[in-house]
Amino acid sequence: MQHVTARRRWAAFLALLVAACGIAGVAGPAAAAPRPLTAPGESGDDGEGGAKALLDKLNEASKGYVDAKAKLAKSKQQQTSLAAELKKLDAALGPQQAALNKYAQQAYTMGRLGPLSAMLGADSSAGFLDRAQLLTTVAARQNQAIADLKNTRTDRQTAKTGIDAAIVDQQKQVNVMAKRKAQAEQALKDANQGGDSGDAGSSGGSADADKPSGDLDGKCVPDPTTDGCISPRLLFAMKQAQKAGFTRYVACYRPQNSGEHPKGRACDFAADKNGFGGVATGASKTYGTNLANYFIHNSDTLGVLYVIWFKRIWLPSSGWKSYSGAGGTPSTDHTNHVHLSVT
């Protein structure tokens, strides 16, 4: 009985020590379990499972792809807007030409000699004034109709030129995206990684993230999971995931030799309720799969650079590819946590 009491006291002491060290908390809508000492990056690896050269190449390729994709979407939006404007201008051309023809016909019917024609054809001085005033009115309306038609034709040509430029830009961005896709896949191939790996195998995590309302490209902000600093975009992505119900332990900033963690652009999301443990199974694996799918489903909104989960990496350009880290641990293989990197 004394041994049992002693063990209980020792367990209580350890719990107080853990709380005092501040390793049990994480910002978010729900409390998280304590973080074990086998968290990614604490066992000698860089936590992202790849060599610095590989991670740098993936970063460059994925960011180039994401940037080109955003520019492509912008040029398509511009093209759609200009096409709508062109349609309005085309619709205005017919009536404006008809108005010009009408006033030209009136001027022809009443004569082209202006005041002299009016004087010769008038029966009286009052008639002369009436006829001269009418000619002036017709001439003014005719001039306005000519000006309107010219402006519409000029605007129409500008819209057409803009559409042509948008189409050229679209083709340019498509070419950039293809190049970045090949670059990422070649980097994985050079590292003996990257075989096709299908989809995530689950339909969960399909909730839509909110559209960001502020600037996500500003200076770094305090990391609520550590004493470091992370980008506003990463903080937004983490809070959106938590809002969607993914409230288990998360750790973001971490000093290391490569990858996105030291840049404040990556977080590790534990799959198990108790933090970063062994290989996730059952409900923990489903949780991780659903979280990975959530980030992929909202990749454009959140600015996802890549997602790593369960020996696979998801790239915006190529989808899921096989990916295993040196050492074969749950941390390097990402079988106990979902890694998220953002632009």
C-alpha cells in the first residue's frame, strides 16, 4: 500500500512539474495534451524528413507554382471582366450608330447650308430663326453622337487589347506552372522519393476555410505554440484548422538547419490526442488524414506550400507523392503528425 501511495505522490509531483514548465498548453479553442520529448526535430532530424537541398528545391518549386497559379487566376478574372465590358460596348455600338444615322438624315433633309439655307427657305424672320435653331440642335446632337461612337469604339479596342494581353499572360503562367511541377518532381526523384501515391484515402476535412480579411504577407507575429515568431499566413491557417475542429496539439516555430519551421512558415499537428507519439493508428490516423485533406481542400485560401503525412508529401503541382525521411522514425516519416508549410 505504501508503494502505491508513493507512486501516486510521484505522479502528482511530475504533473505539477510539467504544468510549471509550461509544456502542456497550446493556443486554440480546446486544451491539448502534454507534448512528449520525441516531438519532430528534437531527436536530431530537421523534422521535415528531407535533406536541406531537397527541402530548398521543393520550397522554390512549390512557391513558384503557387505564385504562377495565383497570377493565372488573376488574369482569368481580368479576362472575364474585360469580356463582359466588351459585350456591353458591342451592345452600345448599334444604337449609337443608329442615332448618328438619324441625325445625319435630318441634317440632309433640312439642308447642309446652315443659316444661308435657312434664310432662303424661310417665309418670315420668325421662320428663319426657328429653322436656324433647329439646324443648330441637329448639328449639336450629331456631333455628340459622333463623339459617343468614337469613344465606344476606342474603349472597345482597349478591352480587346486587354483580353489579348490576359490570354498571353495565362499561357505564360501555365508554362511556369508546368516548369515548376517538373522541377519539384525531379527534386523528389533525385532524392529517391516521389513515387505516385494516390489520394489521401478519406473524404473528411472538406470544410471551407474563411477568406482572409487582412494582409497575410506582413511581418511575423508571436507564435501561440512556442516562444518564437510565425507568419500571419501560418497563424491564419492554424486558427482556421482549429476552427474546423482540429484542436489537438500543434507546434510551429522551431530553430533548425533547413525547412520552413525556422522561417515561421510551418507547423506540426499531432495526430494522437496525447501529442507526438508513435505511429498513428485507428482514430488518430483518421484524424491526421482528415486534417491533411482539410489543408489540401483549402490550399488556395491558406496558401499551402506542401503537406506531409504518413510517408507522403502533397505538392500543389503534383498531388500526393511518396516521401520518407532518414531514420525511419514516426517523426521523420510523419506517421505521428501532419506537417503544413505555407507560402
